[in-house]
Amino acid sequence: SSPIQIDDIFVMFSGSEVFERSTNSLALNKGSRATNNNPINLVSSESALVWQGDLYIEDLLVVDRPLTILPGTTINLGHNASIIFKNRVNAAGTKDKKIRFLRSGDLPWGIVALVGEGTNDSRFEYTDLSGGSGGTFDGHVFTGMFSVYSANRINLAHLSVSNNVNYDDLIHILYSNEITLVDSKIFNAMSD
């Protein structure tokens, strides 16, 4: 069996209140008793992103870090531009400051999608999505301009999802569990 390589180790010595980076590396063999332990303190190397204001996306953007989208943010998407979220998203607009995903011109954007278990526990509240289509990513076809694929415990509230073209669905949820959709408007779908 191949070893598990651990490069960054943080330790807290008895009587201290500060974690210190250890200068040594440690390799454990799979099946070792030490691999069955759960970490007490996990230090993430992924810093969270924050989006605010007016953003312009002109191509495919894959977001693999945790993301907070602040109230009042507008994401303008160019022709066939898509956003694939692969980590948790906290998009919590307010009644007076909605988050908006809109066309930046006359032609439709592609998809906004939550893909994989990394997006578990994401939420979109007081968010408007309009003018998208569908598309493909990583061998998967997304028939909804807003798609949830292989994700769990997603909270969708006070959404307005409308005006898609070229693909059937405004919202498409596949291989996912515990999806909550409340107090939302879904209208002007191309097909379904």
C-alpha cells in the first residue's frame, strides 16, 4: 500500500495556547492505527473568497474555495460564461439587496452549478438568476441554467429563476439529497 504524505503539521504543546508549525514531515502507511483517528483541530489551507459589487465573468470560472457572496452583488455573465462551484457557497442576499446573476449582453450565459460534495450545506437566499442556458462541464451535461449535481443539504430560499434558452430547465437537481426550495418564483422556462 502507498503511504499517506503529511506535509504541514501544527502542534500545540501542553500548557500553550498557540499552534506552531512543525518542521518535520510525517509519512503514515494506510491501515496504520494513526489513520483511524479524527483530527481535533484542522487548519485549512483554503482561504475563503468574498464577492461583492459588480462582477463580470466572460468565460468558464471554476471556484474550488469556500465563497461568500455579499448582499447586493451582481454577477454579469457573458455569452456562454459559466460558474462551477466545487466548494461551499454562502449567497445570502436580503429582500432589499438581492444577489443577481444576469446576462452582460444580449446573448445567454451558460450555467451556475453546485457540483460535488464539497458544496454540501451551501445556500442561496434572495438571489435572482435570469438569462442563462445550460452547458457541459467535466463530461456532464447540465440542462438547467441553475444546477445542483451530487450535493446535499442545499438551502434555496426567496429565489427568482427565469428566462432560460437552448436547454430545458431553469433548475436541474440530480444525484442530490436534502434540497430545500422555499418561497421562490420559477418562471418563463424554455420547456419544462
